Amino acid sequence: MASFNSIDPQLKAYLLRQRLPDIFEALFVGLTTSRPDDPNEFIKSCLREYQTGKNFDLLWDSFVPEKDRPAIRVFKRTFIEKFFSLKDLAELEPFLTPNEYQDFKYYFYFQPSEEQKRKAAQAYKDKLQSKHFNAWLGYYMKKVEKRRKEIAELKRADDYYKRNMVSKTFHVWYSWKCNRLRNQQLAAPIIAEKFRLVALQNAKQTAFRAWLKITQHASDTNKWFKRYDMLNSDEEENQEQEEQEEPLGEDFISKLPHRASNRIFSYLNVLDRITCSIVCRAWKVMVQDRTLWTQVDLQKIKARATDKVVVNLAHKYRSYLCNLNLRSCTRVTTTSLQYVGECRNLQELNLSDIKYLSADVISAIGTGCINLLYLNISGCHFDDGVLRMLARHYINLQYLSLARCYGFTNAGLYYFMMGKGLHKLYFLDVSYCRQITEEGMHYIARGCPLLNSLWLNNLISLNNTSIYYFTKYCTTLEKLSMLYAPALTDTALMYIAESLPYLTTLCIEGNQNITAAGVRALGRGCSYLVHLYIVDCMHVGDSGLKGFSSTKGLRVLNLSDCVQISDQGLRNIIEGPSGSQLKEINVTNCLRVGNNSLFRIAQRCQNVTYLRLCYSDFVSDAGVELLGNMQSLRCLDLSGCPVGDAGLASLGNNPNFRNISISECKQVTDVGIQKMCSKLLLLETFDISYCANVTDYALKFLAFSCRELVRLNLSGCHQLTDMSVSYVSGGCHYISHLNISNIPSLTDKALRFLRHGCRLLQRLDVRSCPRITYSPIERLENAKCMVQHSIDLKEMKLSPILPLSLTHRRPISTGYGIFPIPNHAY
């Protein structure tokens, strides 16, 4: 380009006159577009075509085939000007004719003005608008005309169809009417005869049912009075001995099918089975069946379980022993535990509450029982060596419990991360292991990435950083329990909400640092929660429950002792997507919850089976009446609520109730209990403790109506007498747990009624009953009934001269108070 700047202007004029810039542009465009294999031959052919063509119009795309010609100019004129140094055309004017000068000047330098460009664009735009509008208008008018014709055709077709259908319908109806009249005339005498026969049969059945009901009621009344007379007779002791005597019979168990006999022997413990095996040869064969020894539970005979018993079991049944329970077997030592490793098919092993475990025992069990999935060593004393062996040999272990183990340190937990075992853990429990620090939690989180359930209860040192480690490395966690961890704050809940979106169960209790902000973040982050347990968190209020307004799968809700929660807070959950899915609700000691919440629960929560509203001053009869219409409700606890007879009477509208507690309801009387129990025939558990207005009259209706009762609590009802116990023993024969403590008017006669009427009684509480002596208690204990009493046996032995009814007894608290400890749902 520097050579064109320095050439003579006369030579530039010659180049323009001969159109060398145009030829250069045309050749260059042809080369870049066609891209021939032989460029030299292409240039020669183009120049030859230009030279021979007489009328050849040289353009910038003349040497490009028509099918390959670009739509836009490849090179701008400014490029040609710069290349041939044609910026200043004035210096070429002396060497060009005036016409040539004007042509070249227009060709290279002419540009339209802005006004010309604007007018040209406006004219082009107006032309396009006019053209498009006319085309659209023609299309629209054709479409309107076509639509008008279609509507007219559809209307004519619709009118024709309606006239046709009306005509057909009328003809069908007319024929049906004629047939119906004809059939009615034929069927009238037949129907009259059938009606007479059915009426006569119904009258007979009604009379028979009434007679049968009266007969059954009279029979039940006679049986009860006979039993009552027998209990009061002086010869009942001799009758009991005669009833206990059984005639000699034959061995009916050997004649039963193999499956039935195995089922009978499965209810016996190990020593009883061994005793049965020496009765006869047939029983020995049945007892030695391998299906009876796949699961061995020595906890029931822990006082008699020794090393010899464990060694014999491991040797004799090692090939098919799958489940072994040695919990609380303190007489079993490490010597016999090493033989457990011979059971190659062992899958579940419980060694909890054994005094000491050594690394050699754990190594022997892990080496032999390679299929072990469940290991419980809670409450055992061991060192870090045991954890080292766990991490070395227990590759397939999925369940591990280290609760209440205080001998190991963080150094032992280091093997969780470095060993080849324990990486498949699905459940881990390290509750009460307060020696574990933040460093130990880090080792556990790194070594057990597949954890699904984690129990971290009663760990004072558990802090937010420890929770961060678990949320970072154990992303599959679904169940997390952090009861009594006071160092946790809202930050821990935010870690859980951010990293564990699939969490289904969360348990928190006794934490005063968690506020509504953390609970709200938890509800928004963990949308798959099924079980929410937040108990005794005083700073959690209504605003925290707003985060759960969009949760869809919540089934269990426990907010006990959260005193700041009111009706407005529960409304966020009850009226949300989870309202219709809730199964259990516990708001014990939520003092601000009242009838408004009960109204919403009765309206929205139609699947609730368990409801606890203890010690709420705003729950009255009006709210309880709404609960009587909830047919899904099975368990209801209204302890300490100001509920009266009207509320109890409304509960009888739901015959599906199984458990009801009205403890410490001062307004309840015999009338309310009578109306409620007359309809609740399937009631199994009933608690009326410390209801001061309840008398023997209420217990009479309770015993006659609720014959399926299994648990009954009458503690603190001071107006009850021995007659109440006689009613219960005469009507409720399935009672297994009975509490009659703190009733001063009861005597030994009440225990005699229970001994003869309640044969299935397992637990009896007679504490603080000063008129009951130890003699009937001893007889009940001999009948395998556990009796809790407050009689001082040492004092009775030291002063045998004094009557037992006059000896001093220290009353024992029954555990009822204004704020009772809530039952854990998990």
C-alpha cells in the first residue's frame, strides 16, 4: 500500500481510466467466493472473459456464478479507496477530463444526505404499511364472511338435531309410559301380598330380638350377683383351691400339628425350653427344632444366664442362630462372649448393660460373624481398642448403639474415619456420651456418610459446628434427635434446613437458645418433614410455625411445653396442606391454646387419631363437643382442663374411642361419666385420677358398660370405696394395669375382689392406702402380679405387735403435677 501512496498521480489517473480497481475487486470477490483449486487459471479465465466480451458490464460480482453470488457487497468502497490511495481525488483532476472527473467523484464519494435517507425510509415504510393493511383487510373480510356462513349452517344443524331428539324422546317416553301403566296394573295385587308377608316377618323378628335382649341382660345380671355373692362368702379360699386342682390328662401337645406346637414353645424362655426337653422324647424333638432357636432372648432370665448357658447355646445352635439378646446379663463375662463368634449366621446381637467388653471379644465376634447387621453395646464399659476393632472387622454393620458408654475418647472415634468398616452404618446412637467433643463429631461424620438415623441426646457439648459437620458429610440423614442439647442455637437449624431437605423426623427438647427464626427457617427448608418434635423450647412462638404452612407430609406434631404458642400459631399448620394429613397432635402445657384450635382441628384434621390438650385453661365444654364428632379420634387426653359433664357426654358420640384421660378435671361428676361410658363400649384405657367428685355410682356404670378396659387409673379419688373395686372386678375381666393409690378408704377386701375377679392383672399400685395390709399384697405377688405399695417391711418386722393399719407409712408421690413430663412419641 505504501507503493500506491508514492506513485505518480498521472499513473493513478491511468489506473482509474482503465478500471483496474473494479477489476481487482471483481477478481478478489470471485476468488473468496468460488475458492478454486487453481487460482492462477481462474484469474486467467476471468481476464480472458473480460477481454473478449464486447458488451461486458463489469460489476463487483461479475466473476461469481449466479447461484453463489452473495446478497451483500463483500468489500466496501472505502477499502478500494484505501488500497489504491484514492482519498484525495483533487490531485488527479489535471490528468482527467471533466466528465471522467465528475464520474469518478460521484462513484467514490457520493453519499446521500440525512434528510434524503429519512424521506426514503419513510416512503418505504408507508408503502409497506399500505400493502400489508390492504392484504390483512382482505383476509379479515373473507374470514368474517366464512365464519358468518359457518354459524348459520351450525344453527340450522342444531335446530334440526333438537327437533329430531325431542321427537325420538317423546316416542320413547310414550311407549315406556304405556308399558309402566300396564305393569303397574299387573303387579299391584302381587306387591300387596308380599308387603303383608314381610310385615308379618318383621314383627316376628322384632319381638324375638326384644325377648333375646331382655334374656341376655337378665342372664348377665344374675351372673354378676352370683360372682358378687361368691366373693363375699367365707368359703372362697376353698373354692379357689378346688378350681386350681386340675384332673390328670394326657399329652395333648404331642398330638397338635408341628406348627402349633412350635408356636406354643416359642413363648417359653431358654431355661423353660430345656426343662421341657427332659419331659419325654416327643417334647425333646419338638424343643430342638431349629425354628425355635433362630432368636434367643436371655434378658428374661438374666439372673440365671451364665457363661455356661451362652457357651452351650453357641456350640449347639451356632448354625441357625440369627438373633441373640444378652441385655443386662451381668453374669456373662468376656470368656463366653468369644464363643459367640462361632455363630456364622448371626445378624443381630445385643450386649447392652454388660459390665465390660474387651477388644479381643469384639475382634472374635467381628471375625466370625461377618453378616452381623445389628450391634447394641450401650451401657458397656470399654476403651478405644473396641472402636478400633469395630472399624477393622465390622464391614457390613448397619446399626450401632454406643449410648451411655463413657470409656472411649475422640481418639477411638478417629478409627471411624480411617478404618475399612462402619462405612455402611444406617443408624447410630451416641446419646449420653458426653466425652465426645467437636473433633469426635467430625470423625463420625467423615466416616459414616450413609447415616440415615442419628441420635445425639443428652450431649451438653453438642454445638453448631458439630451439626455443620453432619449436614456437610451425611447428606442422606432423614431422622435426627437432639434432646437436651442446650448449646445449639438457630444456626444449627439453619444448617439443617440448607443441607438436609429430605429430613423426615426431627426431635428437639429442653433448648432455650432456639427461637422462632430458626424454626421458621427449618420449616421452609425441610419440606418433607413427617415427625416434628419440639418440646420445652420456651422461645419458640407463633411466628416460627409460619414456616410449616406449606409443608405437605406432616403426620406427628408435638409442641409440648412451648408456652408461647397460641391458636394463631397452630392455625398456620392446621389450615395448611398438612392439616388433613396429621395423625397425632400434642400441645400439652401450651396454655394459650383453646377452643379456636379445637374448632379448626375438628374442621380440617379428619385423620387425627391422637390428641393431647393437657392443662389448657382455654379448653372448655364447647370445644370438647366438637371433638365428639371426629370419628377418626382414638386417644384423647384432657388432663387438667376445665371440662365438665356436658363435654364428657358429647364424647360418647364417637364410639371409636380407645384411650381417654380426664385426670384432675375438677368439674367432672358421676353424671358425665355415666353418659360417656354408656356409649363407649370399646374403651381400653381410662384415667380419672384426682377427680374429687367421682363416687362409686360412676364406677358401677363404668364396669357394666366398658367391659374391654385394660388400663384404669383411679388414683386420688377419695370418695371411692371397696364397692368400686368390686364393680370393676366383677365387670372388667381384662384389666392388666390398675392404679388405686392415694384412696384412704380402701381395705384388704378390695384386693381380695381383684384377686378373684381380675385374673389377668399384671400391675397394681396401692401406694398411700393406709388401711391395706401386706398379707393380700403378698398373695397377689404370688399370683405373678407386680404390686407397688408404701408399706415399710423393715418397720413391720421390728414392731410386729402393732397392727399393720397403725404403722407409719411415708406417702409416695404419684408423679402428677401442674406440668407433667410429656411422653416421648418416638
